[in-house]
Amino acid sequence: MDDTKGLKVEGLTRRFDGREVVRDVSFTVAPGQVTCLLGPSGCGKSTTLRMIAGVDRPDAGRVLVDGQLICGDGVHQPPEARRIGLMFQDFALFPHMNVLANVTFGLTGPAEAQKARAADLLARVHLEHRARAMPHELSGGEQQRVALARALAAQPRIFLMDEPFSGLDDRLRDEVRDRTLEILREEKAAVVLVTHDPDEAMRMADEIALMRAGAVVQRGAPYNIYNAPVDREAAGFFSDINVIRGRVQGALTTTPFGEFLAPGVPDNSEVDIVIRPQHLRIDFDRNGSGPLPTAEDGIPARGVVLRARYMGRESLVEFRMDHGGEVLKAAVPSVFLPKPGTPFWLMLRRRQCFVFPVKNPPAA
């Protein structure tokens, strides 16, 4: 693959009133690839998108498209010269134009060629029968698909999407996301998607750039970033987590489930053992005895049910552990609603847990 093709962002930085809202953000997106800027509100992801689009100027850094510098080092191409497609949450359709006119808006060249391009895109989003409809006559999902067709009409090299699906209901959102992703891959545009929804990022992205406080804290494929989070906050952004805090002695920390390795962590430092609820399981065969656990399993630990809730595909059961008093959650498939006060033995797999040094521990 030609590494000059697609989008390249180098060290983008933006300050407002002396405060850095985006700090040294860098990533690349190849043609046909989807990169997601993921993070909580206010982390700088939309500001990053606006700098790539050209509607905001960075204080430092560069943006290159297909190897051509469009921003930085004294260069600042206007948005209309960048061949960048934009799609936002509110769709921004022109209310006085019908669907066909919305899609052809901004195209140049012979009128017949414009109509042919628009007709092709409307067919691909399954809206050819709505070409003469006005925006107010469309459902939310139909409006979103028209906005997609309009943004792709000029065949942009780069496609930027800022929370484009957040206004749709859950069932429609999945359908529209899947169709959008299919069309974007067909167009072979380099896509940057901004979202605060980790499920959406996992569903759509080839690569995720997790942002926090204006900086990218971790980049990687969805599988890798989920299964090898860089810190406790990264793990907790993708799912509920259980946390057991311990103190290190001799590169080991003691928990209700036995000792965990903490290599490289100085003695007397605190660490957090992070366990996702789906990786904490109830040992229904154990009643204080039974087969010995393996080193991979750790040792069983007993907890007492505090509450149980049915969540649809699974039940979420909260336990207070006998040793240490921590409250831990276990996700149990199907319907399992034990009464409060019921004791159970719990197990976990060490390789599915994460050990992170505690940041900025409070002074003794």
C-alpha cells in the first residue's frame, strides 16, 4: 500500500485562552479504512475533526491528504478546496430542496452527469423512490441516508463524521451504521468517525484512537484496545469493571483470589486489579470444597449476594466479598436472580485481569 495515500495527521495542537484542548494528536488513515476518535465529551475529538476539515486552525501540527500538505507550516487550504466530505449529527439538509437537489448541491459539470451520480448514490442507500420528496417528509433514518449520499456525491478523498448516528433509535441505528460502513468501504475514502459510544467504535472502526483530556492515550485495532487497555480508565471506558486495590510486596499483591504478579512495581506501591464482570464466574459446583483450582484460575473466594438484576441477555449479580469486603459484579448468562444474603464461591481467570499501578496515590 502506498503510505502517501489517505489522511496523515501530525502533532495537531489547539489552545483556547491558553488551555490546550487538543495536544499533539497524530494518526494516519488509509483509503478504505475507518479510524474512530473515541472519548468522553470535551476530550477534544470534535475540535480535532474541525481542524482536519479546515473550519478551525491548529496552533501547531500538520494535515496531509494523499501526501499533499493542506494545513500547517504556513499552509491553510480553505475547507472547500480540501475534497473532504462532512457528515454531522443534525444532517443539515436544505429544507427548501428535494432529495435529488440536496444530493446534487455543490456538484459541478454537466447537469446530466450530476443527476446520474446522485441517482446512483440514492439507489445505493435505497432511496431512489424518494428523489422528489422534501426533507420534512422523510424519517430520521432516511434523512441520515440522504446526508450520506450528499456528502459522498463529490467523491471526497477524506470523509469526516461527527456523531452522525446519535439521533437515531437503537434498532435503526444499527441498520443505518452497517449500510453506511458498506458504502464508505466501496467508495474507498479514508474515514474519521467521532463518537463517545464505545459500542459504535467497536462496530465500525478498523482502528480506535482513544482520547482523554485532549490527547490520544491509546491507538489500536478494536480487539487489541479492548483486550490490552493501557490503564484502568481505558478499561473502564469500554465496559463496567470491578477493581480490587492491593499493595505490592516482592512484585506480588494479595487479593481475595490469591496473589497477582505486579512486575516492575516498587514495594509498598498500590495497584488496581481490574476484572470485567463477564470474566468473574460463579462456581456452582463448589460448596467450600471440590477440585483444586489451577494456577490460571487463582483460588476461589466467597461472596454474599447484595442484589441481582436481570438485564435481558444476562443477569448482573453484585457480591460483597468475605475477605476484603470489596463489592464485585458478575455477569451471568440467562436469568439468574439469587436472593440477597445467599453465599457463592467465585472464580476468575488471571489472564483476563489487568494490573495497573495506582496513579497519583494520596499522601500517607
